[in-house]
Amino acid sequence: MSVRLKRWINSNPGFDKRRKVFYNMSKTMKYIHSKGYCIKTFNPNEIRIIDENKLSPIQYNTLIKPKPNELEKMRQEDIYNLAFLQIGIYADMINVLRPEFLKEKFQEFEIFLHEDDIPYYKGIVIRNAHVYYSDYIDTKNERDIAKLREETGANKKISSHQKTKSTASGRAMVDKETKRLYSPIDKPEAAYVSFLILPIAMIILGIVLSLIALFK
């Protein structure tokens, strides 16, 4: 069942589920960037979780294709905007939080964040880092697993169960469903891609057909 991000957040999911969704949002954004596109809006009413049970795929409603000389700057803006949105969600301040205030008062926002993620958000907000949240989580997981290997003995194997338990988010790759969802961005001639076009077209078609039937 598909659900808007705003509505899903209002259902008050726990930390683990939020981190998993944010991880999937970042992973999807990285995939979009790899295709030369960026995200037009991070409005939580225009972002969908297509399968609420799986917490993926993530659908950003409108993508834009920047000029080559603008691509890197817009990628960096996307990374910041996603982190900003996540902090706003954690602090329940989506509609009132401002970038300048967050940067000035970041320390006061740390109480809303998962302790493992504070270094990431601090790097984005304070140091202007441009790291994908999904890359941060993947790297941290790899370090945790390496540390666990050291603690349990270099020659001992870590079971898949132990690897899964080493992170609250788990490792979510861009799967076939996500690639299928964003298949329109493989068309090089598209300057922008809106996933709202088809639903709107269907609504208009329904209205037209109703009018035709009415005046027959």
C-alpha cells in the first residue's frame, strides 16, 4: 500500500523504521543522481513510500535534469535538503525550521536524533559535508562488523544474523522495483520527469468521459 511520507510520519513510527526510510530515501536519491537527475522538491506531501510494509521503494514526485555545470551543486543541495528534512521530522518542526536557525542551534537538536547519526548530521549542517546518509550508514556498518571480527577473533566467521543485528537500518540496496519506478529517467531527452502526470491525466480523462456520457 502506497502512503505519502507526511502521512506515514504522522503515524509516529519508531526510530528504527524512520532510519530505514531515511536510508532508503538517500539510497534512491543517490541512484537518481547517478542518472544525471536531481530532486525538485522535498515536500513530505510529494514523497511516497510505495510499499508501506517494505518501507520502499521511495518515490520523489518530480525530478529535474540540471545542466552539466550545475549538476554537482544541485546534488550537494539535495544531500543537504534531505538531511534538513530528516532533522525537521525528528524534531517535529517540518514547517517552521529554518537553515540558519538549525546551524546556529544544532547542539540543541541533538536530543531528537539517534546518537549514531549525530556525527553525520553535524557534518552536513555545520561543516557543509556532502555525504549520502546511506553511504554513512554503510561505512559505519562495515566498521562495526570489522570491530566485531576483531573482538571475536580474526579467524571466526560472523553469521548473517550477526551482520543484520549490527545495524538498526540494515543494508537496503536499490532493487529492481526502484529501477522500474524510475525507468523514465533512462530517457536522455527528458528534461524533467513528473510522476504526477499520469494520475492527473487519468483524472482529467475520467472527467471528460463523464461529461460525454452526461450530454449523450
